[in-house]
Amino acid sequence: VNDPAGVPIDSLCRPSSSLQVSVAGCTGSDGAALTDASTACGMCSGGFFLFRGGCYSTKSTSGSEMCTKAEGGRCTTCKTDGSYIFQNRAATVTLGNECILCSDTTNRDGYKGVANCNTCTAPGSAGPATCDTCQEGYYLDNTDKTCKPCNGCATCTDANICTSCPEGKYLKMNQCVDGTSDSCGANSYADKRTWTCKACSEITGCTACACNDATGKPKCTNCNGGKKVKTALDGTTTCVDVATGCKDENHFQAESDAACYLCGENTQDQTEANKGTANCKTCTKTGSAKPECTACLDGYFFNTNDKTCTTRCADNCATCSEATNPNKCSTCMAGFFLKGTAGEGQCVPCGDTTQGGIDGCAECDSQSSTLKCTKCKPNRKPVGTEGTQVTCEEKTCEDDSACGGTAGACDAIVIGASGEMTYYCSQCADNSQYPIDGLCVDNSKKGNNQCSNGVCTSCTTGYFLDMGGCYSSTSAPGNLMCKTAEGGICTTVANSRYFAVPGATAGQQSVLACGNPVGTTTGSNNDIKAYVGIQGCKTCEAPTAPSPAGMTAAKCTACDGGKALTGSGYGCVTCSVAGCSACKADNMCEACSDGYRLEGETCVRTSTIAGISVTKSLSALCC
């Protein structure tokens, strides 16, 4: 256990004198009371059970993952359905040894797990378990059922046969190579979405390519058979015959090198006659004359005098009749609709009901006389056909039915800008659906996020893992938690309501809410590090990694309404004791306001003697 000092209660470090420790019945191994220096429990009572020096309730999130029934401070029925834990079958089981992790190699009454094992089959008699799958970085040797290290791989089927790679490395022919531009070879490119080397031949006729970081798609740089590279507006590249492939409104053919360019390309090493116009969307080219722009990219104002696109329309306008003027919109960006006439209108959010929008709507169509919603906001249930017309029912996660009906499937909580909590799917009942941006979506919509059995296990670049789902850092609700994400890890949190988890990998939770007491872990085997938030905490400072392995908590800087911050900053408690300025646990005072003094765990006025009012005391003495 790391600073703050205390003992583990349901994965949280609690001071030995706290109410939570008392409720759990945490004492020394001989039943003796704990001291301020105590770091582990030796016994538990009631519905709590002892596990690795901590007391856990079968009703808590962390405890329920290990045990389904507890009596007399012991777990009597371990949760073995996930195969990460097995039940100790010794005739006499030492207290705290009832449930054994598959990776625990400590001899526990003759039974033990296997080093670096993830899931296992319990042994029929004293001895080690039979390992079924290994932890990341190891593979199962079927000859002796032990876990042996992969050679530079994240996962592998043999020491030198990789199936996935550590962050920053790319999978190429069962090997992990460096993420440099030439590591994948001239005829391949490094795909940052899947962390694999992919062949340029995925683009028909392409012989050399690179990854376009802006789009996440391959960008062909050379074609065979005399064909030329053509780049679409969305960044997709193809190999085309210039004579036929350049004949569309978004491209023009340069005479000097018979290349195919976008109307907006004007940085190529060409004469002015063979350059496009910055921010241009459509154009025409006649003979040797410079291409003439006919329309700008969305968001830019088209100057009809010089055919340029140098100034922007007002925010949310796609096209406009006057630059920067919010009342001169002609068409709107996705997520907005035109209120007024073309060229004289405003762009209003689709979900703004105060200006004629539709409640819960994220994208809409205003081309007809009636505004139609085509896509709902996250956490709203669409009824109808997305892309055509939908109505957006109340929050999808008001109960578990929104995620398919599985109990506990609606446990992912996102905290909004005003502190409000909104629930999202953490698991999908349909195993072919997965939580993406908080909603259960079909396999075809999960992108390159790694998901199976109704949950996601690691996320692609631009996304991060949270409570069984992958969230984008650039759209709601993910952008309420994380500002930037790389390699499936949140690298910058959105605000002080969250903290980044030190050392998290793409397969682990990398961002936690300050008020999340369940927490998460990083590392493996004897180097497991646990990180937790503080129940009731509003804003906090990120914890530092414990050394050696252990548990550490975020330091709270402000608590939710109705809660008070403890003096140490590692607790938010109810503190309604009269005259109390700080509590160490619910209504257990540790400091008093001016005019009061601390007496036990309460505050009494300095004009009071031992809790007896001065008036009554004097009356008694005068009798």
C-alpha cells in the first residue's frame, strides 16, 4: 500500500481509524486493533472477506470480481466463471487463501498458480493449476503448460511468432519492427490504426506508399503502368489513367507532368498555370490556363471577383454570402441547420430546441420544409433509420435494457462540464456488438478498435479505453474525459475532474474520474500498480506511480457538494458536526473552528466543560 498510509478496503486505502475500516472488521491477524502504521488487514468480519491483506465486500465492484459469497471473514465461494481465479481445495485453508489468482505462485496450503498466467483450470489435488492462457507478453508452452516470454512482442504464439506488438512497434510478417518511415519496407506502410505493416498493393496499381497521419489512410506515392496518383477530398488515394481519371469537378490535370491534382493543391513544384487555388473544392481548367475555382471547401467564402477562397465563413457555416458574418450563411456544417433563407440565414445546432431544433438530435436535414433528425446525440436511443429520419428517445442508459439487458451493462459514467453524471454502456448483451462512444454498435461500426464478447479490450489511435468501451477524444462523450489520445491511450485529460493513469497501456484504462473509487491497475505479476480516485471527489491531482508495486490514490482538491475534504486530501466525507472545520471520516472530526476545541471526534465550545454546559455546572455547584 502506498501513501496515503492505511489498509485496503474494497481496493481503497483507508486510514486505520476510519469508519470504513471499522465496518469491514479489519483487525490484525490476532484480532488486535490496528495502529496508524498498519498497512494490511489480518482478519475481516461480517460480509467482508480477507484477500491479500485487504477486506472486500461481495457487494463492491472489486470484491464481486473475486467472490460471490462470504461468511465469517472468509470467501466461501470464489468467482471462478472468468477463470482468472480458482478455489483453494485444501482440507484446511489458511484465512485469506480461499481464492487463488492464476498468476499467484505463492504456495497457499499446497495450491498455487502459474507465473504470468492469465486464465487457468484449478488443480484436482495439491500442486499448480493448469494454465490455459497467458498474460500479455507471454505465450503458453503446451509441452509443460508454462508461460514463456515473447521476444519483443505484446502477444505471440511462440517466442518469435508475434501476433501483436508493443506500442510504437508494427507487426510485419510475425515480427515487430520499429515505427520509422522505412521500417515496413518500400512496398508497405505503417498503419497506425492497427499497428501493422500493410502492403501498398491494397491500393490497386500502387507500388510505393506511406501512412497519411491526417486521415489514418494509406497515401500512394507511386503507381505502375503509367498511371498517376489521384487524391480524393477525404484523403483517399487511387491510381488512375490521367486521361479519364482526372475528369471530375474536384481535380485538374497538370500539363507539365500529366499528374492529377486536387483543385485546392497549390504547393506542388509547378508553374502557376498548373497550380490549384488554396481551399478550393471544385474547378475547371481550359488548355494552358490556370485552373479556375468555382466553389470553396466547406467553411470558406468564395470571392466571385478573383475566384479565391482566402477568408472563412462564420463558425458552423459551410457556405456563405459574406465572410465572417453569422447571419449570412447559405448552407451549414454537419450538426447544424439553416434558420432563414440561403445567404441570409444562421446556422443553429440540430439539438437546440429554443431555436426550432429537435431534442437529442446530433445531425439533421433541413432541405425539406420540415426539419428531420438523421442522427441522435450519444446516450440517446434512435428510433427509425439513421441517415434518413430518426426520433431520439430518452437517455439510452437509464437502465441496463439500453445495452441489451445484461445486469451491470450500464456502468460507464461520464462526468459533464457542470458535474452531472451520465451513464453509458460498459458491456453489450449481444456479443456481436461493442460499446463505441458509449453505445452498443454492430461489428461493422467498431472500426479498428479491438473488441470481443460484447466489450472492447484495446482501442485504436484517437480512441481510448474506458469501462469496457472505446471512446473518441474528439467527440462526445469521450471529449469530456480526454483531450488527446494516441495509440489507444489518453495522453491528455480533458479537465481536472479526471486524471491520467501513469504507465497505462492500450489494453488498460488510461483515464480515471477523480471520484472513481474502484480504480484500475497497470503492470503484471509482482509489479501490479493500483490507482484509485476518491469517493465524492470533484477535482484532483494525478497520483504518482507507487514504488515498489502497490496502491496509490489521487489527491483530491475539491469535493462534490455536501462533502468536505479531509486534511490529508485523500478523502471526501460528510462533515456536519457543529464547529468542525475538517473531518477524517463521516462526521468524525479531526479539527475544529475558532471558539471550539476537539474532544474525541467532536467539537465542543471552549466555554463548555466536558460536555456539560456552564449554566448547569454552576447550578449543580450551588445546590
